[in-house]
Amino acid sequence: MTYRSRDEVNAVKAERDPIDRIKLYLVENQLASETELKEIDQQVRKEVEEAMKKAQDAEVPPYEDLYEDVYVDKPYWVRAVELKDSVAVHPK
């Protein structure tokens, strides 16, 4: 559900998309070629896909890890879906 139509979103993106605007600026000012920008785009997409796969394949960390490296000395209550599964986490 959205309050804007697909056509409206596409029209705004075509006119004001900041990524497209910076690409145009770089090409017009000869700071980068379209080929270079396409290569960068492909590299970034590959990195994002690899990171997404790694995150999806990773195990769900235990509740205690939520507060790892948080600079406080008070225990925290981590509320699970079922109250009986909730835990108090004490920083190390």
C-alpha cells in the first residue's frame, strides 16, 4: 500500500533522483565515464548481494549479543514474543 502511484514515483525519480543527477554531473564534467560508472554499479551490486547472502545464511545470534559492546553497567530486560522466553541480560 502506498499513497503515490507507480507513475508518480517513476516521474519524480526521473526528474530528481540524486544518484542519476550525480552520475550525469560526473559524466558532463568528465570526472568519470559511463563505462566506469557502470563498472562501479556492478561492483556495488555484487558486494550488496554477497553481504545479503551472508546475513541470510548466518545463524540468529543469542539475546545476550544484543548488548555486546554497549557501554553501560546496568542489566537489560530483553522481551521475547512469549514472556516466559524473556531474559535479563547482564553486561560483562
